[in-house]
Amino acid sequence: MHSSDALFGPDTGCDAFEQRLLRFSGPSDESGDGESDEVLYVISGGGAISLGGGRSEVAAGSAAYVARGTPWRVEEAGELVVLSVLVRDPLPADGRTHTVLDAAATENATAGRQFQLLATPAVGCASVTQFIGIIPVGRAPDHFHTYEEVVYVLEGTGALHIDGESAEMRAGTCVHLPARLVHCLENVGPGEMRVLGVFRPAGSPAEAYYPDGTLAQY
């Protein structure tokens, strides 16, 4: 059995992506979008998926890139929860139909923040970068990105600040950040926040700019 909750998409003004939360409690029918690439991240649970004709064991923290037209399905699932982001009008693939992967080494970003890369052009995902952001307690300076992004909070509590207004963030909160929108994310503690981001065009999560257009520093 499987269910799907729509988070962001064209109906919410997010034309580049469709962010969905998928839940599986057993084998599923075949999935796969003939028009869109897809990046997946296992939030909780475990099981096995059939992807591009092969079988892969997955658990919390597993991720995958699926090129458009590549079928996939859940073969086994123990209350498996997956965050899916469909990538509309993707760039041409380099011949790789899919990649199953774990997080790469931790790298530094601005304001003491760190990130771990998942799906990127290096593994065949030409259109987007998928990553885990690790945010220490505190508030980052106001900044913007030149990419469009959808974010899902994996753990921790905080607040998103935009144009003088604030919104609470906690595990399960999702956010759509259009390109060049000035914002900042505050972690109110007590522990670190972890977020899953997907942005387009692909690049480095560390690339950010202050409101005056200058490059944000580490």
C-alpha cells in the first residue's frame, strides 16, 4: 500500500519542481515519470526498491537519482517514508538512468553551516543538486541564492525570516524559496537542524549572496 502527499508544485507557484511525501507499507505499483527526472530521499523506514531493472536495499538516509522514463517500484517496505522531488523539463541525461547513493563527505558553507551532497551532476543528475544541510544553533545573515530551491526539515526547530515576517520550522516543515528571495534561517536549538534541499540550476549549496549582491563569506 502506498500514499502520496503533495507539498509543492505548480498549484503552489512552484513550476520547476513537484515535492511529494510518499509512504509505503508494502510493495508498490511501478512509478516513473516520462517527462521529469526525480530525486528521492528515504526519511524513515527501510526496504528494497527495484530501479532501472536492478534491486537496491534502502534505509533512512538513502537517496537516489532517477532519469525521466526510468521505472522504479518498492519491492519490500517496513513503513517506508520517502521524499520525492520531480524535476520538470530536465536537462538531457548523460546516459545514466539512475544512481543510488549515500551522503558524501561534509563540506563547509557560510555562517558555520555544513552540507553533504547527494544527487549532483557528478552522478548523472544534470538539472539539480540534492543535499543535506547541517545548521548549528544561531541565525544566519540575510542572504539570497541565484537558484530556486525546495527545502524539507528533517530534524530540529527554527524559524524562517523573510521581509520582516517569521514562520516556525520543525521536522516535516517544507519551504519553497524562489531564486533571489532574501531570507535567513534561524536554528533556535537546542540541537542542530538538518534539512534536505533540492535546487536548480545545479551548483554548490555554499553559494550565497548578501542583499547588496556581494558574495557571502564562510
